[in-house]
Amino acid sequence: MERFDKYWIGIVLGLIMPAAFIWIYINQFNLWYSIQTFGMALSQTYSKLLFLSVFPNMAFIFVFYTMDMWCLSKGVLIGAFPYIIASAALTI
């Protein structure tokens, strides 16, 4: 598992997982109609959805830390920061 302990793999995982989670969450709960109907007026909903999408990354960080894959877990954390910043920016 040492060959997967790279920062860039963690950053890619950290950027892809929240986007995939958002897509699955919207499809699972059939939110496409409400998003298209209300448009950008629901910025608080978008910020909560972005914040919610970071939780799978936190699970990955926990798993990688328990497996002693330090660089990979740090990369996942770095990859989660754009979603956290976007969520905070939409809240304001």
C-alpha cells in the first residue's frame, strides 16, 4: 500500500468524492426539479449541500489515518478545502 501513499492521489480523491456524492445525493432524492425551479435563490441550500458533501472525505481521512497512509490522508484533506471554502462563501 506504500505505492498509493501519495499527495496527488489524495488530492484527486478529495476533489472527486464530494462532486460524486453531490451527484448521487441529488439523483437519489430527486432534487433536480426543485433546483431548476428555484434556481440560485436557494444559496443556503447549496452551501449546506456543499458542506454535506465533505463528510465522505472525512470518512476517507479516518480510514487512511488508521492504515498509516499519512500523505494520502493529508491530500484528501487538502482536496476537501475548496468545497469547505465554497460552502462558507455561499453562507455569507
